[in-house]
Amino acid sequence: MNVQEYSNIKRRKIDDCLLSKIPSEPEHIYSMLREFIFRGGKRIRPTLTLACAEAAGGSESDAMDYAVAVELFHNFTLIHDDVEDNSSLRRGKPTINAEYGIPTAVNAGDALYRAMWSAVLSSSDPPDKRLEALRIMVDGFSSVVEAQGTELFWQRNRNFSVSEEEYLRMASGKTGELIGLACKMGAFSADAPEELQLSLQEFGRKIGLAFQIKDDVLNLVSNADKYNKEPGEDIREGKPTLVALKLLFSLPENEKNEVLQILGKHGNSKEEVSRVLFLAKEHGSIDYANTACERLLSEAKSCLSVLSPEKRSLFSGMADYAIRREE
């Protein structure tokens, strides 16, 4: 079975379970959440949870509640991210904050957060194992929240003196940690040895970090119809991405000041966004970020030596599928 077939089969089962975890009433609260979750998304995180459970000798049913909890948390963060970034599009449609307002969007995110913990508690695992699952998830979610807070702090202060190492640490917490957690929870559900749990978690972290860098690149170069978000949004928001940081490091003083002025503004014209994009291409910043993605992809695959060659092939393919994308 190839990666696409495997992912499609798992996605259908994940979606069925997701639907069962979202209450039906009150309709005015949960209908928008069902629409939001099922408007798209590749279900990479929960699929990895199920794959890791099976690779560790467990079953899909052992891991399903944890897989769904991770996906619910991911969607909760997307809703709140859209509020924090004042985004108007998500997966090609209006964000909840754009359509219903910020208070409703915050409450909708909170509702998903509640559903996420309910999913963990609904696991059929013994109470002591569920308690350990809660502890692991709290640690992982804390990293996500703290990294997001760091990025918001940088944006608020228009701080572009961030080092590449600091950026990678933040992005690893923001995106890498959640995919790492998804992998660890799958192995945990199967009672895998600690070494296997940690190796799969590190695989997920590397993939997650590469995924974030790739997303930063796609934000600049992807076709708007494919990307389903506003191209150049990171420039308008003044985000210190790897592309932006590498560009600022590479520019002569006059062009560096020009880019800093654009990134420091609250809202930019299309011409200003295009100017930054032109410079990023001209000075190799986008190529640099793509090279970093490939390096992380290779490092992630090196974590798979704990698996049999057959299982390694599936995970390697899933990593390629997640990173070598155009949308």
C-alpha cells in the first residue's frame, strides 16, 4: 500500500471519529466547528499517530482517541492563530473571526480545546495510563503555546535581530513539537519501549520543523488558489521567518533598512510585498530555506533506523508527502 492510499484510508476513519467527538448541541456553537474542521486539512498529525501505533505493535483502535485529540488541538490553535494574526482566509474560506467576529472565534477555539481533553479522557486505556497520556500531552501543548507566545512577542516588538538558532528553536516548539507529540502518542498507546517512543517523537519534531519552514516558503511563492491563504501574509504581519532573517543577513545596509521598514509596518501594499519577495529570490533566501527543509527531512529519516525496512519505507514516504508539497 502506498502512502496516498494509506493516508486516505486513515483519514476516513479519523474523520468519522472526529465527527463523533464534536457535540451536536448547541448547534449555533458546534455547527461552525464541524464546518471548519471538515473544510480541508490533510490529517498528517493523526495519521502519524496511527502509523506509529501500528509500527510499535499496537492497533489503530488503541491510538484513535489520542490521534483525534491531537487533531482537535491543532484546529484549536488554527482558530486562535487566525485571531492573533487577524487572518481573513483559512483553507480557502473566511476564517471564523472574519465571518463571525473575534469573540465568537475565541469561544469556538475554547470549545475545541474542551473537546480535545474529552477525547483523551474517553480513551479505553486504564486510568493510570490515561493520566500519563494527559501529562505527556500537557508537556507537548505547553511547548506549542510558549513558542507561539515567543513569536507573538517578536512580532509585537518588530524584532528582527533574532538569530537563526532562536528562530529554529521557536519553530520547533510551535510546529515541530505537536507533530513530535503525535508520533510519541502513537507509540505510547502501543506501550512501546521508551527508545522507540523517543526516536519516533524526534522524527516528528524534525518533520514538523521542516513543515513550518516549507509553510513559510509557500506563504511567499505559492499560487493563491492552491495555497488557500493570502500570499505574502507573513510579510504583512512582520513575522521573523527563516526566509526573512536570512534575507536581512544577506542584504547591504540600504536594502536591509528598506526591508526592515516594510516588515515593521502594520499592513503593506502589494508592491511592498512584491519587493521583499523579489529580494528574497534574488539573494537566495528562499533557496536557503528549501535547503534547510531537505536537510531536516534527511535528519528525520535517520531517526527511523529503529524500524524495520518495510515500516521505514512508509514513514519515509509520509515525510516526503508532508514536506515536498506545493500547497
